[in-house]
Amino acid sequence: MTTDHWDQLLQNAGLDAREARPIAIRAQFGKLCPSYARNIDMTNEQMLTLVEAYLATERSLSENGHWAYDLNRHLALAELRDALKAELVS
């Protein structure tokens, strides 16, 4: 999901995108990286580092044709990485 898609999704839910985007990002992070989601003090930079590590692992699974590779998880991690990067820039 691009930043524009995140904003549109949040606006459709009746939320101010600027205020709600960090909450949505953390919720998506919690779904994709559950073992780390309990650490509520984690910064966006730390979350980005973990997401990039998960993404590298998923990419490796894909390149090796591993049975555990999941395209949807790969895409979701890439979208989350992009949203975190956009949040850090803003």
C-alpha cells in the first residue's frame, strides 16, 4: 500500500490520516512481526530495521523456492517498509 492508499483508507474510516497513520503502521507491524509487537517503546527506525530484516528473509525464501515463502506476506512487508520510510521522512 502506498502512502496515498494508507491515507485514503484512513480517511474512508473517518480518521485524520496524519494522526492515524502511525497507529495503522503499528497495527500492521503487529500483524506481520508479532513477537516484537509487544515492545511498545520501539521507534519507527527500529521497526524499519526489523521489517527490512523480515523482508530480506522473505526475499531469500522466494529466491530459493522454499515452501514457506508467502507472496502476500512479502508484499505486505514491502508496503509496511514503504509506509515506515514515508513516516520517517514526514
